[in-house]
Amino acid sequence: MKTRRIERGEKVAPGLVLTRDLGSLKKGRVLSEADVRAIDAAVWKDLDVLELEPGDVHEDSAGQRLAAAVAGEGVGVGAVDGGSFPLMARRRGLVALDTDRLAKLNLVPDLAAYAHPDGYVAVEGDIVGRVKIIPFVTREEHLRRAEETAAGGIVRVRPFIPMRAALLVHEQIAEQALERGRRSFQEKLSFFGSRLETARAVAGNPRALSEAVDGEQRAGAQLVLLVGSRSMDPQDPVLQALDVVGARMERHGVPAYPGTLLWIAYLGDIPVLGAPSCGIFSRATSLDVVLPRLMAGDRMDAAGIAALSSGGIIAPETSYRLPPYRKGVPRGQLE
């Protein structure tokens, strides 16, 4: 590209790119025939413009192409906004990034692509990333290099998988409190497109608990939450029931706060979670960090659970990992 300054009286041609605003014509605009007529009628002394040369690509067409390359499964490209192209979630799910390729792409001159962190809980229509061409004009070779790096998509939104869940409470609990827990857990599950099939109290002994868990598995439950667990107590009947039913404990306790006492086990492929009774109500806890991953089909093994320790303080600063269950309240909360 060539930079030019046009003095009043010199010919202004279509196809030039403005580098300064002129009235309603904004910088970065590729001049059309109508724009040229408007410029001829306007008051100005000089114009700074760019003249495109072979191999030059304007920021709008370059940005559109790059955004299309970066957008992976579950992500669409929105209309240019403030000079950048938004990457929009086409569905509800978890943002998944190829961080190595994203960093490599950002080594290409003139280009910038960025996104929410891996594991961000996105709702349909959310802007999960953006792509921008820094100058008004870039080179075709830069763009092609970036497109090759981004081939197949770098930013994806993984969908949530509808599941059938069961809620078992193994402590003496008032019917009103059980109903409150049922409503809260059902609302959280609904966010993911899942449903609560049953919510009931179970006698607090290993035999009753193991029979309840086994019964829910046979009934087709794909997720079981046991509430009232005393995970600090090695004699907790729930822990004994896990042995009886043949479930495998992945990790006893989660490195996150609040909700450190949550535990995660598996009965075959079915996740079985245990939490104190407060874990099913409205406060955001480690349960709300784990649920989106389980609902996306992840198996939370010991290594994956241990990795939650980075950012393990559940607070507004890290709330991007929590589902926005309700509009108008903080992520991860119901009130």
C-alpha cells in the first residue's frame, strides 16, 4: 500500500482508504463513487489516504476471513463491531481453546485474535472472542499464514449433554428443606438441558444408601448427587455405601473454596457426587465448577480435579467458570 496526502483540487478516486475521519465518513472506509461525490461537496484542505496495491487486503475483508477460520464448532461470526469481528456462541456450552495455535496465530504481523478463557460457560449469543486486523490494510501473505494456522477452528463451544439425575439426601431433613433442595438442583440442571428424575430422603446407613444408589443406576440415572455427606468422617455411611455398591472414589475433597468437602466418585461411567447439604442451595460452590464439565461429557479424574486448584477461590473474579443460572444475579447463584 502507498500512503498519500491529497490536497484540495486533486482528484479523489474510489477505492482509496481514508485514514482520518471526514464528516460522516470514518477512517478505514474504502471510498465509493458516492463517497467521492460527498467529498467533492465537503469543506476540507487535505486528505490522508491509503492506495491499495496488489496483495493488499482491507481490514474488513481480512477480518471476516480470519474470523471465519478461527471460529470452530459451535461458534459463528457476527457483524464487524468497533473494528473487530465478534465470535458468537451458537449454543450453550463450554468454551474450548487450542491455546497453542491461538498464540501462534498472534505471532503473525497485523492480526489479533483473543477469546474468553478455556472452560468459560457460554450461553447462546454470547461473545466468546474477537478477531481484529490492526492496521487498515494488511498483506495477503500474512492473512494466508494466519488462516493456515487457524484451519479447522481455534475457538469452539462444546455442547452440554442432556442427562437424567437423581438427588439423594441421607440425613434427617424437613420436607420443606428437601423441596427447596429439589427446586434448586432442578433449576441448575435445567440450565444444562438436563432434568432431575427423583429427589428423596434415604436412611443414613450403608445398606440403604448403597441400595438407593444402585436403584438409581438401574433406573437410568446418569448423575447422582448424595447430600448430607460427612466427608471428614471416615465412618461416614455414604463412603461405606460406595464400597458396597462398587463405586470408585476419584478424589475425596476438591481443591476449591467454598465447597472443598465435595467428593467425586464413579459407578461405572456414572458420576456420583457427595456434598454437605449447603451444596444444593443457592450459594456458588465447587459443585457449580464441576457441573458444567460433567454436563459437557468430561470425566473428572483425579488429575482433572487437582487442576481445579488454579483459580480455586470461587469468587466474582473467577466467576466465568460458573453457569449464569439466572439473569440479574451473580454467576453460579440462584438468588
